[in-house]
Amino acid sequence: MKKLGLILLLIFVLGLVVFSTWQLYAGNLAASFSTLPFLLIAYLFIMRLKL
């Protein structure tokens, strides 16, 4: 994986985690868990590239 792609993916995942945590502390459970599909897609994307 190229360095730029890895940095962009890291920023994307960190942004999702920060948003999810912020919404969880705000009491918005639905918005907090709405980021899980995107995290799963990012995980599957990374695992596909490693194989």
C-alpha cells in the first residue's frame, strides 16, 4: 500500500472514530453506530490489500 493511501485511510478511520465517540457522548446512539459499516468496509479494504 502506498504511503499516501495509508495516510488518507488513517485520517478517514480516525475521523470516523472521533465522530462516533463525540456522538456517543452527546447521547446520540444511532449516529454513533452509523459509522460501523464504514469502519467494516475500511477493514475489509485493508485486509484485501494485505492478501
